[in-house]
Amino acid sequence: MRRQQVRLVVLLGAISVIGIISAQAYFLFEAWSTREKQLNQSISIALRTVAHKISGLNESVPSSQNPVRQMTSNYYVVDVNAEIDADVLEHYLKSEFERLNIHTDYEYAIYDCETDRMVYGDYIAGGDRQAEPVAGKNLPKYTGYLYYFGIHFPALRNTIAAEMTVFFFFSGVLLVLVVFFVYAIFVILQQKRFSEMQKDFINNMTHEFKTPLSSIAISAGIISDPGIVSQPERLAIYGNIISNEAGRLNLLVDKVLQVARFEKGGVHLRRERVELNQLIRTIAENFSAGQPNGCRIVVDTGEDTAEVSADLTHVTNILYNLIDNALKYAGEKAEIIIGTGRFNGRIVLSVSDNGPGIPEKFRARVFRKFYRLPSGDVHNVKGFGLGLYYVRNICRAHRWKISLSASPAGGACFEIEIPE
């Protein structure tokens, strides 16, 4: 699948997800609002009927055509324009709420004009359950009426939510499906990225193998010439070329096999006491011998750095990978600084260079398998993208911490923290 097609799929998927979530949220909000309006209307009808019954019982007429006033979303005051008996009021409230199928908790209070305060009545549980004892609440007064009662519905929102359980359930199912869809898109993108890296790895591996094989083939062709026997110096040169290129092929194959071992069974360490500073000096001398005059490898080891418990072979490979990686990217006048020191009870090994460095947005990715810094369609620096992946896995196996930052010279600086 081409990159543009993938982007189009992701864009359309994102628009679809946003549209589905928006539509579901809208319908859920509308359903809630509709049910809330219906419940408020039913409550208003029930309270209006109660007001007319009490007024009729006392042979009085409410002071307004609509005796019910909604003060807040769950608090009402009801004008009856007559004295109110609490028992009669409670009886009428229960019967009207039952008739209109209103099953929610409520509490009421009656205004007493002599004391100018609301006299708390009772807390009534909705449905068939028993009311739980609650402390009396001071319901607010209303100055527009003389004889009235106030009624408060503390669990009104809970009642609406309980009635909309089915809506919430299907919204949850839809949300799970959306999350699964997003996860599927993420997996597809991850697989595409992994496929591209594998393709890049195979191309790089082909080029890496092709160079020594071509050298071996040319050298073998020359050695097979009968006349070469009379030229022992040329024979020795081409024999060394074949030997060196075969060794190079062996190293490339070993690097690929090491990653295969990681994937299959992890890393098996053979720990021993390793004198880190001496190992660094030996490896630096080996690298320095084969470098052009413009390259420098500087060793700056701390004198108080002690021995470490590690697998000698893997630690050697770590240093070879880090130094080789720094030399590749630093250019013709590379300056590599290998240092050790002791900080906060840990030994810190660092390898820094004066190359172009690694942008911060790519630093967390360089340790991934097959990953190489983007440089267009052509990679001037050859490699498999396995070196730093190998280094990270060996550090994890040793329980060491590796990090990447910018070096003082502007290049990259790899630091490994080794507990004592």
C-alpha cells in the first residue's frame, strides 16, 4: 500500500471516528434532554393537580393560573393559597406521582407565615423501596406566594440516568468498537512501518554482502590464473583480500544471527570481572590503527573506575558497535571521545563524537530494530540498523541504562550507567 493511500485511509478513519463519536454524543444528549423535559413536565402536572386538590379541599383558588414554579432543575414551589395539612399533602403527592409513574426520591417543606420559615416535612423514597433516614434540609423560601410548599428532588439526575441504562450500554459498546478500530489502524501503521524497515534491511544487507562477495569473486578469479603462481607477492595480496572479506562476511552474518537469538530465547550472559578501562584502551588502539590521519580516538578514563561484572564478549561488541557507529557518521575528520567516570554510585561509560548529531525527535527511535535515520532514498552510511538495537538489548540484559544526548562537540553522546 502506498504512503498516500495509507494517509487517505488514516484521514478517512479519523473523520469516521470523530463523526461517530459526535453523532452518538449528540443523540445521547438529545435523549437525556428529552427525558429530562418529559420528567419535568410530569412533575409539573402532578404538582398542579395536587395544588388544585388542596385548594378545592379548602375551597380556595390559587393566586395564579399556573401555581407551579420551577426554581431550579430539581426544586419547585407550589402555590395553594390556603393552609396546608402535611398529611394531606403527602397523601396527594404520593397518589399523583404514582398515577403519573414518577418514581424518584423527593422531600418537601411547607411555608409557615407565622414564623416566616419553611417547616420541613419528610423525605420520601421513590418506588417500592424504603426511605433511608436523612437529615432535614432547609429548603429555600419564595417571596411570591403566601401559602405554598416547596418540593426538592435530590436524585432526579440519578433517576434519568437509571432510565437511560440501555442508551449508556450501547454507547459503551460503540466506544469499545471505536477503540478497537483505532487500535486496528495503529497496528496496520505499525506493520507497514515494520515492513518498510524490513525491506530497507534486506536492501542494505544485499549491498553489504555484495561488496565482499564481489571482492572475493575477483580475487578468486585472479588466483585461479595459472600465471599467478610465478608472482607470490600478488598471490599473497589477493589471498589476504579473500581472508579479510570472508572475515567481514562472517561478522555481518554474526550480527544478523545475534538478533535472531534475541528474538528466539533472549540473551544468555556469562558474567566475569572485566577491567573496563583496559578493555576500552585495547579496542581504541585497534580502531586507531585502521583509521585515516584525520580521525582521532581519544580515551579519557577515570582512574577510580573499578572492575565491572559483565559478559566480556558482549561488552566488547557494545564498544565496537558504538565506536564504529560514531566513526561512520562523524565523517572524515571524526573525533571520538571514550570516557568513564563515577557519578552517584554508578560507573558511567560514554562514547561521543563530533558528527552531525541526532535530532531529538529521532533519539527514542534509534534503538529500534532495523531503524535508520531518515536521509531520503539514499543511505550514504551503510548498515543494517541492528547495531544500536543489539546494544540496547545487551544493556537491558545486564540491567544497565543506556541514554542518548547531544555531545559538547555537537554530535551524539551515548551514555551507559553501570551499577557497581
